[in-house]
Amino acid sequence: MDDSLDIVILAAGKGTRMRSRRPKVLHSLIGLPLLEHVLRAARGISPARLVVVVSHGADEVRATFTGRDVVFVDQGEPRGTGHAVLAAREAVVSGTFFVLPGDVPLVPPDALRALVRFHREQQATISLLTMESPDPGPYGRVVRGDDGRPVRVVEASDATTEERAIREVNSGIWCLANSSELWEALAGLTTANAKGELYLTDLVAWFSPLGKAAALLWPEADALCGVNDRLDLAQAEGAIRRRILAVWMRDGVTVVDPATVYPSLDATVGEDTVLHPGTHLVGRTVIGAGCTVGPNAYLADARIENGARVWYSVVEGAVVGAEAQIGPYAHLRPGARIGRRAKVGNFVEVKQATLGEGVKAGHLAYIGDAEVGAGANIGAGAITCNFQPGKKGKFRTEIGPGAFIGSNASLIAPIRIGEGAVVGAGSVITHDVPPFALALERSPETLKPSWARTEDEGGNDDG
């Protein structure tokens, strides 16, 4: 028996109820397109081939998933789910294949495994995954016979009052035999319905008299719900967040208020870390053990090592060393590397720079394209001036271990400040400073006594 599986994902719908020019499957859910969630669920059962049927916004969908080992099939003008599956006929090669809607992001791989087992046990040509809903709304109702087998699926727009009262509905997830009788049935579908479309659900009435239609009720209805509008999108986001945070909390992470923490699917958090309200973990952020993150921290593709603290700050593509302290109101930009026990404080920005162990940059500083040695101190208002108009690229600044950069100092790169050197407050330094030297650059202070008095008082009264 051929145990391989193909998966056909239907991603051709316009998503009219989203009220958007963007294809529905590209709308973001917890930082990833809807279609990405479905692809991940599909890959969870190791399919032989992934086929995505597109139409509306096809070029945009293809561009988003370029290089993802996906076969795209263009449906042309969409004429219903049956038409979409027919469009994928030449792309399906395995003896059995799934059909998944591109807007069902919560489906667990376990549900797909259960459906294919059931399909094979029943020796069915078509099997569908169903769910019970207290408010079925637009879902197709599953009508079963006295023997419990499905007789037909009635779309909501075609259902009678009695049929609309049925609570078991079609999830849109199918397991189908790649057989000539299936394709003959699909080719024989008609548009004799309220929407004038070719319904995949009509296959149930076709194969039921032959004893080749089956339906598996999945107990977790919320996992099979589709996203039809932005309210559904928000509800799905909440469900995924709760899933992720539940796993983390069981693994030893404290989440002070789960309703106000925003994780990503690809983030990881170590045990004994505390996540405070307003924490956003975006992309492939990695947080070690015993860290404190938040309140109000935004971390994107960041790495936070054991025992570090980040609060009221933004960390993007940066590394924070063990036991370092970031914030409040610091901004670490891509390429920033903060050493062990370093402190980066109020309104300090670091970009493409490495701060060694124990470096202190307490407030109001900019450190860009720089290397700062261990134990150095960067005063308030100090900046590395790494860009010169008309020059290509950025210039580097090197600050040696234990150096002290005074408040409001400007270091004009390329420049090297030696170990233990001191740069006086307010200095504009344009040349290298030797180790343990003092560098000062200040214009003489000019005083004009009584200059601010009025003319009547013998001074200047210019307006």
C-alpha cells in the first residue's frame, strides 16, 4: 500500500469579508501569514508534496513563499472548492491526499493523522473532518443517516430550517483517494446551488450510496475554525498566544499576565524567566534562564542570555549578555552585542557595536559602529560620529578597556581611544587618544560683563 501523502491547500479565495486588497492567506497572524500556519501544520505529517492552489493575488502569494518547496497551481477564475481541487489534479502524485483550507491556521497535525488513519480504516474514497459548533453560522451542515455515516453536506445558503439546526459541520479538511472515480466525480459536479459554485461537499452525496464516504468528528472545534474576517483573525491570534504561553508556563516560565504578553511561534524562553505585561517576543527571539523581561519590552530576533534584564526597551537583532541590564527606554538595533553585566540605560541607542563586560552607558548616548572595551564608561550625551557626508559606509570607533568618555563628548570616527584614557566632557575628539591620556577640546570661554542689561542700564537693548 502507498503510504505517501500529498497535501493540497486551497489559497485562492478573495476573502471578501476581510475587506482588504491583500489576499486573505497573507494576513498576519502572530507575525506570520495565515498560509504559513497551515503549511507548518501540513509539514507536521511529513507530506510527500505540498500543493498550493492560488488565484486572487497569486503573484503576491508566490513571492511571499518563494523557495519554500511548494508547488503552486493557478486555479484561474475561482468557481468553488470543487473547481479548486480539480485544478490541482496534475500536481497530485500520491495515492492519498489531503485538502486543507488556507485559512484554518489552528489545525493540529494530530487531527490530520487521525483523519488519514480513519480514512484508511473505513476504506473510503472521501473522508471529511467535522466539528460541532454551538453557532454553526456559514459552515456546511453534515447530515448523517441512521447508521451514523454521512449522507450529504448541505451548505448554509442551501439548508432548510431543520438542516440549519444541525450542529455538526464541515471543517473544510478532507482526505481523498487519488483515484479515477474521485476525479470523475469532481468532473461531474454541477453549479445547481445558491452560489452557483462547484462544491467539494457534493462528493458526500455522490459517494455515500456506494459506502465510500466517511466523516470523523474532531472534539476540539476551536482548532478547526476558519478565519473569515478580522474578528476571526483576532480570536485565532488569542488562541495561538494562549497555546504558546501555556507550554512555556508548564516548562517553568512565569507569565505575570498572559493576556498582555505577545509571543511568537519561533521564540523560546528558559526556565525561571519572568515575563511582565507588555512584553512582545517577535521572530526567533531566544531568552535564557532566570531573565526578567518587561514591563513593556519589544524583542525582535533578539538573544537574551541567562540572568539578564530588559525593561521598557526595544531590542532588535541584538545580543544581550548574561546578567546585563537594558533599560528603561534603551534601543538596541541590529548588530548590537552587549557584554556580561553591562548596563545600557535611559535613551541610549546602540547599533552595530560591541560593548564589553561591565560597560556602562547610563543615559542619553549613541554608540554606533563601535567596539567598547570591558569596564569602559560612556557619559550622558556622548556619541560616536560614524557617518560623514559624501563618504561610503560607516567609520568605526574603538574605545579601550576602562576608558572614560565624558558627558556630551563627540568621537569623530575613525578613531581609537586607548585603554584607561579619559575624554573630557564637551570635547569633540578627532584624533586617536593614547592609553591613560586625558583628551580635552574646548574653546576658551568668553565673558562680557553686563552684556544682557538694557541700554538704560548701560548695556545692549537690541531686540
